[in-house]
Amino acid sequence: MTPPSPPGTPPRFLLTLPTTGPDAAPAPLPEFVTDLRRGRYGAFDTIAEAGRAAEVTGFDGVVAPFAPDAEESLVVVAGLLRHNRWIHGVAGLHPGVGTPVYAAKLAASLQRFSGDRFGWWPVVDLPPATARAHGDFLEGPDRYARADEFLTIAKGVWEHEDFTYEGRFFQVLAGGFQGPLAARRFPAVHLSGVSADALDLSAKHADVHVFDVTGDLDALIADLGERAAERGRTVACGLRLSVAAREDEDEARAVRDVPEHAVTGSFEQVAAELRGYAERGVSTFVLEPAPHVEDIYRLGERLLPLFVREHAHVD
């Protein structure tokens, strides 16, 4: 079993960015004020506000998911890393839409420009219709075999100046990074899934494996830990959660469009539930608040400090 973080180590909090949906409009101004913003407020402005809110309120990072109806995750994360100084950015990507060498080169440049704040979240098991819409007709276990090759090659050219690999899906001959691309940290790899193939892939490659709340979390964490230990590795465990936190439980339950499995309640109640997950081995929380910047500020200003104070007291 992957052990929980040692006492005194607060969990990591990542925030899922609102990269889907129509452009948000800026707040209206009084009639006597000339609005110079008209036509100048686009999709990235909303995302940039969310990223800035995450930075100033103390989140560890943001996640831009890979989704067919979302903004391109690599572009989103690159923009946010440029506009913020501290937060990390995790970009979802599909191993079937590009070569691992080119993906690694993009990552190396982002690591150079951001001070090693970039991370990957390869999305392996897409719905078949979505995969085909992206030009990917691979199915079944082959998707995980391809992802294994993708990550193996990406790490190989990152760590070696002369790297050759002959696989079923990708081939590289005498590849490898040199010069300015060769001296950065490899992106932190986040993976997800509950199948044996998914857990094996994480045991071999992941830094963090992110589960959902709908599975048997304790059994999955133990299974992943055993698979990783067989390879001489440890993998941190994360949990993806929708959250609706307010001053009290009644106010939180009045929030509209909250998913069925969301953690709902006062800030103290939500913190208590997250602590319970942390005691079971979860060290990274990927929070999905309502898609409003105000909710990011609420969580950052009212929920995260509960963990900071708690661990400061332990120390």
C-alpha cells in the first residue's frame, strides 16, 4: 500500500480549470461609465482569472483537462505558467495525437520557461467515439501498451543523448535531448483509471495516480501500492472531488448543479471529510468547484487555511 504523507506534511491541492463552456462576460458597468472592455474579453480571460485566484489563495497547482469540447490544455497551461509565478500546471494530453519525442520537447521548453512547474496527465481510456473523432482508432489493452511506449520514449529521449527504441506504436533512432533541453526535471506524471492495465501503467510511470470517489478506494490504493512495490517504486495517490463548501451545510446544499458525489457542507465539514481521505493514503486532492472564480476564492481563503493551520500546529 502506498503510505500516506508523514505527519506535518499537508496534502497538495490542485484545481480543475473551467476550460469548457461559453465565454464569460465581464461584470456590467453603470451607464455613465464608458466600457472599454467590449469585444476584448475572451475565453482565456476567464481561465486566467481562475488561475490567478488559485495562485493568490494558495493552491499548489491547476489542471487543464483534455476534452474534445475544451480549450487545448497545453496552450492553457502554458499561458497560466507565463502569467503566474508559483502554481504548477498539469495538462491533460492524449498519447495518440502526437509523437512522444515532440511531446517531450514541448514539455522541456515549458519546464525551462516555468522553472519546472509543468506536469502531464496522459488520458489513455477515452470513449471510443471521442477517440475516433481525434483520429484514434486504437481499442482495448493496446491503448495502455501505446501509453507505456509513449512515456518510455519521452523519458528515454529526456534522460539520454543517444536513445533508440523500437516499439509497436513508436520508433526512435538515435534520439535524445542535448543543450538547453537536457537539464530540466521530467514533468510530474499524473494518471488515472481503475483497471488492471491502468494500475500497471501507473505503477511503472506515474508520480501521482488520481482516483475518483466512486470506486473501492482502500482496495485500489492497496493494489496500486503492491504493483508499484514490485517495480521498486512508490506512487502518490490522489483523489478527484467535486466540492461545494459554504458557511454552513444548508447554504452549501442550496448550491445548484452540484454532482451527486460532491463533498458538500461547511468549510469545516468539507475539511473533515478530506482529512478522512488523507488518513486512508490520499496526498493530492484535485478539486472541482463550481465553475465560478468566486468559488475558487472561497476554497482558497476558507478551506485551505484549515489544513495549513492544522499542520503548523502538528509541527
